[in-house]
Amino acid sequence: MRRCARDGLAAGERGGRASTGRGGPVPGGRGRPAPLVVALEETPGAAPLPGVAREAAVLRELFPEGRLLSGPEATVAAVGRALEAHPWVHFSCHGVSELLDPSRSGLILYDGRLTVSDAAARRPGSPELAVLSACSAAQGGIRIPDEAVQLASSFQLAGYPHVIGTLWPVADKLATRLTEEFYTTLAADLDRGRALDPATALHHPVRALRDRYAQAPHLWAAHIHTGP
């Protein structure tokens, strides 16, 4: 199963407290943020994504003060309002890429798309990190190839300095594995008082997938970090 959809239909594939790992507090740690988690294991008109529940559980365990919007609660309007109050946001859902009209590309929520245009218009209070665990979130259009009109860049335009996206459709199971390792590394770094470094946190699980599937780059090379 992959985290992608076309025209809303499945395409046939996809402030917390400091602690040590998932254990007790560490003096001097930065403290963990309270991310907004948008998770849609079931979306009207699209295939189910079994790995979404695991991603939401990992984020709840690592960042217990975060907010979860799932199922019927994860509407375009509700997500748009919630974005303003959270420095981190994680989307675990279907995505759709419109190659001829990339401003209409979007994340598939319960009642419709959060489009490139919608995301770019948001102005969250203190944005830091947006993770788009969905298909083709960093894929642009074909009519204006020299312009980065796609979901990942729209979240940067909204103010997020760090954005994780995907260049093509991704497998649900591998996306879940990568997400768990990525956030576990970020949480441990924050607990140790290290600076936020999503690029390095992403590098480790991508390398692990590359080592396992060296002859299949479509399985490990889709996820990218955009930012400093």
C-alpha cells in the first residue's frame, strides 16, 4: 500500500518534557515540543493505510503533550486552525500530486485536500518542523520546472525552516519505519540539549534502508529534507 491518491481515490500503493529516549528526564535538555499530528488511517474514497496508527502511537509516546487530529476530526478547516498553535506538525495520510497544476497538489484530509495554496497561506506562530509522510509531497509540476511549486516548499513559505517530504510514492510500511527512527533520534537529541537537526535525524534511517535495499533506490531515496 502506498500513500498516494489521485483525485481523492487510492492510486494502489501510500511542549513536552525532557527525557532519556523514552525514559526519565535529563537535566539541561531543551524539552520536547507539542506537535500537531494529523493521522488518517482511513480516508473516504481512498485505500486504508495501516502504518498510520503506528506513526501516531510513536509520536504520542515520544511527545505526549502533542495534539492528535484523526478521522472525522482531521478536516481541512480544523487542521488549518490547529497549525497556528504548534511549532511542529506531522502529516500521516495520502497525498496527491497534480503535475499540470501543482498548486492543487495536496494532502488528503477527511473532507478534502489541504492544497499547496492552502498551506502557503498559513502563518503559524513559531514554526520549526513540518513532516509530510505522504506520497510525492516534494514533487513539483512539469509546466514550470524551474519553480518549486509543491507541498514541501509551500510549508517553507508558511514559515517552517525544516520540511521533510517525498519525491515520489512511498510504501506505507517503510514510511512508518523511517518515521519511528527519525523521531526517536530527534527526541534523544533534544533530551541531550543538542540543536534541532532534522537533516541528520533523517539521514540515519535513510542510510539503514539503503543498506538493506541497495538495488532498489525507489524504496529508500524518496524522503528528503528541505531547509538549513
